[in-house]
Amino acid sequence: MAINLEKGQKINLEKSNGTKFTNFCVGCNWGAIVSGGFLGLGRKVQDVDLDLSCVMVDEAGNLVDHIYSPLYRTDFLGRYGMPPGKINSREHALRHSGDDLKGDLNGDDGLDNEIITVDLARVGSDVQQIFFFLNNVGKEDFSQIPYASIRMYEGTPSRVKEVFATYNVGSSPQYQGKKALIMGKLYRRNGEWKFSAIGDAYPDANLCETIRRIVNNYAK
């Protein structure tokens, strides 16, 4: 049975049979904003473009690798001193499934919109923490989005074999004005990987501001 995580909760990556959870997917799911309409008439659907990204830091909290959308303009990223986007980490230990620009259009379909596959055995020895976060590219904030969730599961981006842990973030007044969500992190402790649910939202205008926030406030 999957673990339902709460904000701040930390878990060991160990399955019920005692084996370690080392190859898995981290998937995020969210919905488009639907308003109006009766029996399908006059229904309005507003696409929601969230970006699932991750950054990797070393023991000192320095940024050593990243995964975020290649669709971000290099001139924009350069203004913040950030490298171009990419879907593979340097050792190909983490890989992004690609950008979803809309969200679920007809309610929660139970599938993840963006997925990062993880092979912890291939992560570089200098990487001590891996942060997963969402940025809203549109004008709305997280209080307007029907749902957002992160889950860890065995399988592939197209096939869920077994869900290990889930962390649900429903739309809430506390997210009014917030356009970035730091969802959780993988981290090493005594030679083993663990996961911590963070769930902190901020009004960051773009992912570069969120990356800076992670490095300055969470990675040390």
C-alpha cells in the first residue's frame, strides 16, 4: 500500500520486502482550470502549464546538475546565470518525460503529466540532495489549480507497476499568489537515500528564482 505523505514527513526508500527502492519514477499530476457550462454547454477550459524540474546539489549546497525544460530561452536563463534546459542528468541517472503545456482537460485521469525517471545507482557521488519543484508558466496561481500531486512509483512513464508514496497538494487559499511549489527532495543520509515531502509555495516569477531559493534556503 502506498504511503500518503504529509508536509515535512521523511521516509526511507525501503519496500515492504526489505529491498531498497532505487529505480522509480517521480510523477506530477495537475488539471486544467474548468469553469462555467451546464451539461457541457458554455464550458471554458484554461490550460495550465506547470513545469516539473529538479536540481542536484553537493554537500556544500552548490548546484551541480539540473533538469528543466529545454523550451526555456537561453537568453532568459543567461540573465540569471543558469545553463540551458535539458531532459537528462549528466550520468543519465534522471530523465524528464517532456513538457506538458495543458494539464488534464477532463478532470483527473489518474496519470502523471510530467515524469522524471530516477536510477539512484547512477547518481554521481557528489550529489547529496535532489529537489523536485513545480513552476506555473501561466498567470494563475496554485490556489486556482484544481489539484497538484507528486508520487513515486515503480514502472515506466507509460505504465505504473506499484505506487510507493504519494503527496497531494489540493487547491487552497494558502496558495493564493503563489506560482512556485517546492514539492520534495531525495537526500543521502548515512549512505542511504531518503525522501522528504516539503510542500512550500512561493510567489516566484520563474524557475530561476525558485532554483536560487532552493540553493540559498533549502540546500545548506
